Amino acid sequence: MERLRKKDAEEGVTTVHLTDKQKAAIAEVRSLYEAKLAEQEILQQSAMNARLAADPAELEEIGRQFRRERERLASERDAKLEKIRRGEA
């Protein structure tokens, strides 16, 4: 570990220590988005089960929509986490 710290210092990489408030905010954001992602999984399974006999193209479109939504949520979560780490939230 010491070697890695020394290497980081030589390369100009700095470490930022988070405050307890920032850590709590990060935990809250992660928890919220884990719940939102779990909700999306449930909605997707429900939609797929409701259309078991549907056209495969329709099922693929449903899957595509849910993937886009999960990607959007993950991107939103990551942006909020970065904002907290920078001390802007």
C-alpha cells in the first residue's frame, strides 16, 4: 500500500478524505438508487410476464426501454455521488 501511495504522490494523484456528512449522503443516494433499480427490475419482470405470448420484437423493445431507464438511473446516481464528493451538495 505504501508503494502505491508513493507512486500516486509522484504522479500527482491526491486523495480526498470525505466528511461523515458526505459519507452519510453517499450512503443515502446509493440506497435510494438501489431501490429505484430494484423497482425497475420488478416492473420489467412484470411487463415481460404479462406479455409471454407477445411478439419477440415487442419483448425486445420492452427490454431495451428498461435498459435505457437503468442506464439513466445509474448515470443520475453517479452524477449525484460525484457532486457530493466535490462538496457541492
